[in-house]
Amino acid sequence: MQSKKIRVSVDIRDLKIAKTGARTYLKELCTEFAKQDDNFEFIFIGGRFQNIIPSDTILGKMEAMFRFLWWKQIGLPVIAKIKSCKIIFCTDFFVPLIHPGIITIPVFHDAFIWEYPSHYSKFWHKLFNYLAMPAAKKSPYIIVPTKFAQEKIAFFSGITKDKIIPIYEAAMRNEPVDAFSIPTNKPYILHVGTFEIRKNLPTLINAYTKLIKEQGLDYDLVLVGQSSSKFYLDGTEEINEAIEASGLSERIHKTGYITDGKLEEIYKRASLYVFPSLNEGFGIPVVEAFSTKVPLIISNNSCLPEIAGDAALAFDPNNTQELYKLMKKVLTDSHLQQSLINKGTERAKVFNWENTAKEIKDIFKKAVNSYL
């Protein structure tokens, strides 16, 4: 007789409101979880999150926070209970604090709230410390994207490493889209990501400026992304100042947010991807550059060397001169470009959403078995 399937509720809130790697992560996992499985049944649930009051006002922000708290602490666990779920899975740090008879498993993507406390509001710190952390400590396991994140979160939270499980992510899978306009008809250097302070984009802009002015190379710079919705994290002002100071504003293209389906073509046409970030939990663009055969330069910090292996060149993110030299080296050496592409193509095989989902399901089984 076939055993009863484990029913898992997946909080899909971020599919409706997120536009960063957190959305990619949830979207790709939902695609895998929706496939037929003899051991699991996945219930995808989400509430209504559209504000009545404009969200860019103080009252609107208060309303959005109230909706978030109500959903996480009341709506989500109640619906999961009604649906007879054994597990609640949330990919945005927060699982319900009270959840009678249901196992919770959160995903912590990084340790930024501990590492950059000034980038978060006092209210968000309180929510994290009094709701997210106590709830996570009650969960049998916390999923993180890298061994680096495992080390950091264990250090800051005091949670033992054997409870924090690193499971790699992968590149987003894009569906075909109608033709669209690339922001430039010249070869270009690419960066994809929200305009947060930690992304360190002024360093990239300054290195690019030096490359063009001193070497005369005919490349544009394309920055795909938009300002952060979180005031304390946003680095748009510094980015704009760096662009203005460069004197190359006509060659530096800010595209704003680009939908998933169009990103693949943006990557494929790039001559070089530069990832100058000061800190990452995983760094999906690394794998996206590999899978689209784009040479890659990364910062030599956080999880990026772990994910890139020997398939990228690395630099000190505080050293504009070093980045300039590496960009010049890659763009003027076709053999190096091809070597990086070949290594990246091989490295990309390590990262697969099907494997990611399988490893997460294994954690679900282990959690359920431990409660029997």
C-alpha cells in the first residue's frame, strides 16, 4: 500500500511582490514542486497584498507591514492547517511563530541584517529579532544557499551548523519572448541587480570610465536593475553621481527592471559580466553568466569564489585599479575570453533547479520523520 503523500504549503507571496533573486528562487522551485511526485503534494498559497493606500506614503507602508504580519502569523498557518499540511515552507526568512501541529522550514538567503545593521530600519530589526529568529529557532532546519551563508548565519544567530543546510541555487530559466530592443547597438559590459549599496556599482562605473578614457575601447556599460524599495539599502544616488562624474552618461545605460524572459538575451549579447558586489548570499548572476557563455569577473569575497570556482577572475571590490586591469585583460584577450567561457559552461553543470528541489524535498522528509 502506497504511503500517504507529505503535503507542503508553499508561501508564494514573493511571486506577487518581489523582483530580485528571491523571486527567481521561489519561481523556479514552484516550477519543480508542481511536477508529479509520488511522495509530496504541494499547496501554493498566497493572500491579497495590494495596498488600498498608496504604498509610497507612511500610511501605505504601515498598511503593507500590517498585511505582511497578518499573513505570516495568522493567514498562512490557518490556511495550511485547513489544507492539512505537514510543512510550511517560506523562502523569505519569515515563517509563522505559532503553528500547532505543522513543521516550518524557512530559507535564509544571507546574513545581511547582521552584517549591515544600518541598512535596515529599527522596526525591521525588531520584526526580525522578535518574530523571524524565534520562529526559525523552532524550525528543525533552515535552508541557506551556500556554505559561506551557513557559516555566517551560524556565527551571528547562534544556531548550530547542523541545523543550517546549504543547498545551491541555479540560473533562471527563461521562456521565449517577442523581439525587443537591446539598450545599445555596441558591444557592452553587463551588470544585473538591484541598485543596493552593497552591489558596489560606483566601483564598476569608475573602472569602466578609466577603461574607456585610457584605453579607448569601444564598449558601453549596461546596468539592468532599479532602485531598491528599501530606503536604507538604496544606492541610486551614489550610482547617479558616479555616472555624472564619468562624463560618459551617453554610454552608460540604466535599463530599469527587465522581465525574466528578456534577461537571457541581454546576457547572451554581453561581452563581459562584472560582479563587483561587497557581499552576496549566492549570486544568481554568476550562474546566469556561465549558462549564457559570458566571461565573468567577480569580487573576491563572500560566497562568490565558492560559486564561481576557477571559472571567473576575481578582484578586491575596494580596488578600482585592479578591476580596470582585469576588464582590460579580458576584453583584449580572445583566448582568455574563450577559456573563461569554457570553464563557466562546465561549472554551470553544478547548478540545477531539479537537484535543488530534490535536496529540499530530502530535508522535508527528514523533518517529518524526526517528528514521527
